Amino acid sequence: MGLWTLLEGLLLLANALAILNEDRFLAPRGWSFSDFSVGKTKSFKGQLIGLIYATQYLRVPLVLLNSIFITVKLVSG
């Protein structure tokens, strides 16, 4: 497994986190940002919720990264 494959996998994971819908998927499971209290930000669940919301906030850079990866894949084969 090369570095390029690892970067592709991380990009796919970021895409998966970015498309999660809060109302349909996260809130029924108790992973909503509004249900999350301030004192629990150090827990693993709090860190994961923060990561999900960070990737949702950075959708425009993800679109640009996806475009770059697609272009490189088309050129390199």
C-alpha cells in the first residue's frame, strides 16, 4: 500500500463523514451536536462528533480535493 492509496482512503473517509445527515442519522443515535454537553468534549464520542462536524464544515475544500484526485487518476491511469 502506497502513500497515494492511503491518502485516497482518508479522502473517502472524510467524504463519508461529510455527508452524514444530523436529522436522519446522527440525532436518533444520540450523536447530535445539540445533545452534546460542553463537559464531555474530552471523551472519544465528543472528539468523534467534533470530527464529523469539522468535515461537514469543510465541504468546499473536500470538493476541491476530490477534483484534484479525480484529475490525477484520469491523467495517470
